[in-house]
Amino acid sequence: MIELVRRLQSISDSYFEFVVGVLAYAYNDSSRMTRVLDYIDGNENRKSSDILDFICSQPDFYKVCDNNSIDDLKEHQATC
């Protein structure tokens, strides 16, 4: 997860809400994190909008997460 945060923060137009949103998507599913990292690796010049478009096009994007996952993410974010 730390590697994903570093990579997201290194994107030229990165912003806090973008990083948190991508982390929320990838938090409980390592395959999601791998797909996002692979997508970033495909082109170092990607913008935040490119990554968000990619995530929104994933078949599991609309999968509902449970409240515990969101609470865990907020707790993790507070410790960073």
C-alpha cells in the first residue's frame, strides 16, 4: 500500500482526494492495487484523470464495500 501511495503522489497533478480515492478502491483487494500499479507502469506520464478513467472502467468499480472497510481506511489514513 505504501508503494501505491508513493506512486500516486509522484504523479504530476496528484492531489490529496485523488490519492485517497484510489486507495479506497484498492484497499481490500490486492488485484486492484496490482492493476493500478501496472497501469501507472505502462506510461510514466499518466495524469490523475487517466488513472481515474482507468479505475472507473474496471468491472468491479461499482462493487459496494462494507462500512468496516471505509472505517479501516480512515483509521489508516489518520496514522499516515
